[in-house]
Amino acid sequence: DHLAANWEKVLSRPDAFWHMVAEVDGQLVGYTHGSLGGQWHTPRTMAYLCTMYIRVDHRSAALFGEMVESFVAWADQVGAEAKWACLTNGMTGPVLDRLWRRHGFHCVGTMYERTV
């Protein structure tokens, strides 16, 4: 079980968390953040893109790409051995899949939700 050792290693780092805002003409149009972490099944340090939001009126493949590549650059800089994008909004489909794949990601799972 590598989880405890991974989190101990990650939480001791001042660079374990990352944030980015996207602005157009001084106006906030997007936000994303990531963190380092680990899993129970591997000693690898993982980078997780935890949140990404782009205002509807500014959504484009170009802005999506800038935000994703900024995350990847940070993850590379801090030595992450794998990069994961945590999609928790239920958005799926071939367009979104192509966008992620264009930036080197591939689907490795799914998500389940239980509502009250």
C-alpha cells in the first residue's frame, strides 16, 4: 500500500498545488487547478487536474488547450510521473474525447453519482 507514503511525500512539498486563471481583456473567463497526489497501487507521483471551468461565451479548443498544456507544464516541472484529468461534471462525448486525446490523454475509467 503506497498511499500513505505518497501523501506524506506530496504534502511536504510547497509546490504540491497549482492554480491558473484565464483572462481576456482583463476579464476572468476560466479557472483551473491541480495537485500532486498518489494512489494505493503505485509509488508514482501523480498530478491531478482537479477543476477546469471556461465561461460558455469563451469556450474554444484553443483556450482549453492553453489551460491543459499549462497544467502539463507544471506537472512536468514538479516531476509528476503521470497526469490525470478528473472529470466530475458528467460531460462526455466525442468532441471532448478528441480534445483530451489531442493533448496526450486517454480515458481510463468512469464516474458514478448518487443523488439524494
